[in-house]
Amino acid sequence: MNVPDLSTDSVSSSKATSVEILKTLEVGCDSGFQMEGVRCSSKTQWISRLCWENHIHFLGIQESMLDDINKFSIPSVWPSNHCDFASLNANGKSGGLISVWNPDIFVKINIIQGDGFLAIIGKWKGVDDLCILVNIYAPQDRKSKLSLWKNLWKLRWSIDGIWIFFGDFNEVRFLEERMGSTFYPSLAANFNNFIHDSDLMDFQIGGRMFTYINSDASKLSKIDRFLASSSFSEIWPNAHVIALPSEFSDHCPLMLSTSSSDFGPCPFKFFNSWLNHVELQTIVFSTWSKGDLDNRPDVSLLKKLKAVKFAIKEWRKVENDKSKKRLHDLQQKVDTYDLKAETCPLNQAERFDRCTLKYQLLQRWIWRARNLLVFQAVKIIDERITQDLILYIGSKYLF
């Protein structure tokens, strides 16, 4: 897959007491007081300014409260008139989603709407695979929320591509993500099961522990977030989420960025699982012994470390290609048995072979999941990509 040049890309998000902004996808929530007239105009200007300052290419708006998109001027929240958009009408005085994007960077192919979500399927400039960006506003009640998780899970596995889910999920994952309000383990378990079953990665948020704070600061929670498929991290391994100031909202605007400029020198990523590989020790020893000696020990050490880093990077490129091929071959073999089982029963040997293949697939996915857990805890920077992706805004009473 080709790696795009995202030198001007960004993402941000928030939810408002009236408006909320998220970037590359974010989530917002209502602040508790209505914002009308001039204050409403301030909100749209705020959104437009965030888009301009952060070079946003995709914007998500939540709780638009619009039952007719024609009642709202899309250019009022976008830095220019050059844009494309899609919307999901509000249900009475609740909800409403709007997604706006730069058609020079993201080209829409299809739109899928459902209760609580607006999915835009398209092609991102420089990326071979389909990109699916899902703007979400989850309901409050348990039954409707569980139905949304099921629908999103079905949607996730219906299309092969790079997935990004963002918005106000109205749910936390862990006890420490709530303060001043009741934590319900069963509801968190349902949400975590959706994330796990959909093979999604949850980004850590830099700058803040919580994304929502009520008017008197007595209740705080982390209900806004970005979730992405592993294929996203393979293209943008240095992606990170930053919480922006919540100027007009009780939700912090969130920015999903692929820029490495905010984090100083690029660190080298290394997974513990590599230590189990038989070739790694040979590569390290061989490269280290070939290092040029220098009169200054510190210079000599620096040269050796750089050489080892480069050798490991090259080795990983080869190993990743091999791993992808092995995974593809295993999946093809399992699919062959599954297709055959649709027409006639498998014999005992075939059933045994299929179980063995499925177990091997499971082991590979477990290995990838462990690496992703480490990946999320480390700032991983890719020198090829220098900027951001998308902006999300959750908003209420926009006009």
C-alpha cells in the first residue's frame, strides 16, 4: 500500500454545550445551556477557525439538531466554499450528524446512514485501500446503545478497508474514565466487546484525562474518542490524538493527527515479541561487529546504534511482507474449506485441518494484538509522514 503525503492533513473534534469539535474524528456532547443568536454565530466561526488553523481535511459535526440540512450553511463551518458534505437529520430535537471534507483530499464513493451513525466511504489521496470514516453519536439508553454496537460491528466487517470511528460514544471503557458519576460495568463491557470484536485500536488522548466536563465541573468522563482499524496504524503509525481547548463546549475538541512535529525527535520502536525471533540476535551481532571504530568512543557507539537500527528496520520490512503472505495464505485455506462446507459436509481430516488453520490464524491475531497494545503505549513516529488527518465536531444549536 502506498503511503500518502499528508503534509497538510489534520483532524479535530469537540462536543458543545452547544457545539463540539473533534479532529480526524472526534466526539462531542451537549453542555447544558442553549446557545443562540450571536453566540451561535460564534460557534460556527470557532469551528471554521479550528479547521483553518489545523489544516483540516475532514470535519465531523454532532448534535446539529437539524431536521433539514438546507436550513444550515455548510460554508459557515468550513474555511472555503470548496467542500463536499453529507448529513443525517436529527430525530426531533435529538441528534443530527454532519460530515464535511476537502474533495481534493478525500473523494466520496458512497454514504451509509443508520440510527446514530453516518459513514462516508471513499478514497483518501495517496491511499490504495478504501477509507471509511464513521461519524457517531450514541444514544443514552442501554437497549439503543447495544443495538448501535451491533449495527456498527456488522458494518465494520461488511467492507474491507481502513476504518476510523469517531464521535460521542456516550460510554466509557474503564472505571477511571468516570469521575463524579456512576460507572456501570455491564455497559462498559458491551462497549469493550464491540471494540474487541471489531478489531479496533483505541487512541490515548494527549493533554487531558477526560473529554467531557459538566457546567459545574462535578462530573467528568472520557466518552469521546477515536477508534481505528489496524490497517490505519500500518499506514499512519505515528498517529496520535490531542485534546484541544473546549472554548464553546463542555466537550474538549479532539484532534487525530499524524504529525510528528509536536513530539520532537523520532523515537525508534521495538516490540518485545521480536526478541523471540531467531534471526534478530544474528542481525544485531553481525551489524555491531561491522561498525567502524572511531577515536572517540561516543561517536563509535552512535554509529553502531544507527547501523543496528537501520538493519532492524530493513529486516522488519522483509518479515512484515512474509507475515502478511502467511496470514493471507491461511485465510485463503480456511475460506476454501468454508466454501466447500456450504455445498457438502467436510470429512474428519478436513475438519481437523480447518481447526488447525483457524488456531494458527488465532495465534497470529493474538500476536498482532499484543504488539498493538505496546504500540498504543509508545509514541511511534514515521519519518515519511509529517502532518495530520481529519477534524470532528459535535455540535448543538448550530443556527
